[in-house]
Amino acid sequence: MSRLRLILGDQLNINHSWFRERGADAADIIYVLMEIRSETDYVVHHAQKVLGIFAAMRGFANALRAAGFHVHYIRLGDADNQHHFINNLRELVNRFGISAIERQQADEYRVESLLLGASSELGIPVSCVDSEHFLADREKIAKKYADKIPRMEFFYRELRKQYRILLDENNQPIGGQWNFDQENRNRWKGDPAIPEWYALSADLTDIWQEIQSCGVHTMGDAQAANFPWPITRAQAKAWLKHFVENGLPNFGEFQDAMTTQSPRLFHAGISFALNIKLLHPLEVIHAALAEYEAGRVSISTVEGFVRQILGWREFVRAVYWARMPHYAELNELQHHRRLPRWYWDADTKMNCLHHAISQSLDGAYAHHIQRLMVTGNFALLAGCAPDEVDAWYLGIYIDAFEWVEMPNTRGMSQYADGGLVGSKPYAGSASYINKMSDYCKGCHYNHKRRHGEGACPFNSLYWHFHVRHAQRLARNPRIGMTYKLWGKMSEQEQTLTLTQAEIYLKKLDNL
């Protein structure tokens, strides 16, 4: 073999142009995948995340072999595994007489930076090609948005026009408006019925035992004997089909709703398959559009779903590549507290947080409002350090890769970027959580109380957050009403509320 092609664990795209080469063109190519500790250990990952990626990688390698490609796969426990990309590549270059390495763009800055130095480290040419997955060109968006980041809405409209999505013959949005977000904010009250997710149950016990025997530290339940996530392209396609037929019709109306009765409601749960590239974003979008065109879903529903894929997913990637590595250091609000201990075990009397964190530990999943307005909201109000919040989100969710996690967390959730991603801090009191969920029912804390015995911590912390950041935030037109309401409270009410917040901030671990 003279050429080595490196495939990362989130590059399982069987439709990449690499795999259209056959015969003599592919005879001198060896494809390499590797399970390494430098990837399992940079944060504490959820057990299902490590297990799911390794299982998908092994399945992908087997599919390539079955198609006639030469594959070299390095397992976690292999004796000659040096657990580092460059060190493993050096050994393979010598073993197989490799004269050139080819790779796809890495999605995470830390990996891309490492691989950019591979040629000088190894002494042979290393070329890079596009991963052929995303809808916005990385080099173009990084250059275009180096100085100014647009609002997501305008970024989204540009891509709608570029790909001719939900446009009429006059290049105007179908339905008369670009965004139906206002119609997609209803609370779920028990009807319609919640559909089951597509049922999967792979036995990955052997792989999990390998991971454990190597001493990889994880969190959460592995569910190795009945692994619930798609790990092959066929499974991912079946999952997508099941969602658009069963979940999509009600996704739009209830996409912001939360309930103790289901961790998912009408959400798709396809982000893991998307982010390791078992699915392509355009096939997901077109599957949803087909349901709309067949009259089975409304324009507000399909637009809301398309906006998540074509708009938000691509937008946060644009922010990431336009502003890294400095973006990872931003802490606009100067928050420095540690995350409360119960983020790791869900042992809190706040029902909303107990439920959202429990389901995350059990299933490596929470939908976007649970992440933004429950776990993220509390960390924001409590003034937790963005580095701590980043590491937790990056670890606990099966779909979390830094390019998508960091702008969502450090930017949208924690406002640590000062408004590059979101135009205001997404801070909410118990009123919002009660409006959009049934979490407050039966909670130890009273969602109506700001202070006193049993007062919900979200309420006093909400006001404490706005008061301590008034100099920075009071002029923001999107939250001006908050400060007007605060000004209308009596001095005694203000004092009692802030005093209650200080009490809670001193005992965050025991709330």
C-alpha cells in the first residue's frame, strides 16, 4: 500500500466520493480507523457516546471491507495502539510503506490543529479534502464571518435561497413568512399521544467490556445489552423514516414543550446519526419536505424542523470556525462558580433539574429546550464557569461534538460570547418552566414564590442574575421589560429576593 486514508469516528459517510473509487484507482489505498484514549479522555464522556461511536466505527469498517476496500482498524485494547493520532500514523507509515496520507477536514478545532501538523511530524505529504457533509463551505464562512457574525435568521434565509428550500416561484418563502417560531411554542397537555421512538436493541456487551477493561472513565448508563441508538446507516435511515411519519406531524407545535411523561415528546433524536455522518442533512430535510408536500404536516411544522437543520446546525458551525480558538476562552459575564455536584448524579430537590439530568444520565439525551432552559438556564443564573458548563455538555450527550456543543453552550446558553450567537441571555424564572412543562407539579419548591420557605431557586436567582449584570444588560431592548418590572417592586421585596438568592448561592450543592 502507498496511500493511507484516515477516517475519524465522526466521519462515517459511506457516500463520500472516496468510496466511489474502485479497481486500480483504489488498489493502493488503505483506510484506517482508530479507537484511541486521546479521544475518550479529553472530557468525561457518557458511556453511550463512547460505546455508540466505537460500535458505529466498527460497523463502518466492516461495511468497507465487505465492499472490497482495504481497511486497517485499531481497537482500543490492541497492544500496539499508542492512543494518539500522530503516533499511530507514524507506526503505520513505517509498517505499510505509506508514501502519502489523505484525510477529511476534522470537525473539531483541536483535532484539525493536530492533523495540520501531521505532514511535518511524519515527513510525508498529508492532503485534506472536504467531508462532503455540511451545507455551508467552512473556509468561506470562516472568512466571511471573521469580523461580524450575522443573526441566525439571516444566515438561515441565505441557505434557504441557496438550496431552494420552501420557496415559491418568486423566490419568496412559502406560507408568506420565513419563520413560524411563534406558532411552535405550545405546552403539551397530554394530547396528542406521544409516539414511540424507533425501537433498536443491539447487544454491544463485548465492546463495552473492552472499554471498561481499558479503564476508560465514563458517566451514565451504557445500556450495552440493549443499545438504543442507530449505529449503521440502515438503522439511521429507518429511524428517520419512523420519525417523519410519527413524530414530525406534531414536532412544530410542541418543540419547546417538556414533560415528565417523556424525555423526547415529538423530537427526532437524529442528531447522533447526523453528527457521525450516517445521515446527510439534505436527506433529512428532503424527507421532511416530502411529508409537507404530501399534505401530512403543516408549513409551520416543516419550517420549524428545517430551521433546526438548515439554519441552526449550520449557523453554530459557522460561528465555531469563524471564531476559534479564541471563542473557547470567552467569558463575557465573568462567571466562575463550579457546577453543583448534582449535575453528575441528579440528586437535587428541584424536579425540573432532577428529571432533565436523570434522563440525560440514563439515555445520553435531552432535547434543546431542556438543555437551554433547564440545565443551561440554572448554570447561567448561578454564575457557573463556561469551561465547566462546556465540559459537562460535551460529555453527557451522545450527539455532542465541540463544533456544535460550544456555540450552543458558551454562546446561546451561557451568553459567554457577549451576544455573538444569541441577542440576549436566555435566562428564565420558574414561570417559564411551569408554562412549558409539568415539572413544577409536585416539586419540593414552590414555583410561585421568590423568597421564603420552599421558594423556587429559579425565581430569586433570576432576579439576582439581572441585578448583578444590570450595567451590561439593562440597555438590551429584548430584556428591557425585566428591569422595568424590577423597578416596580418595593425595596423590601427586592431585598428579600436578593437575600434569598444569596442563601441559595451559598448552598448550591444541596438544593
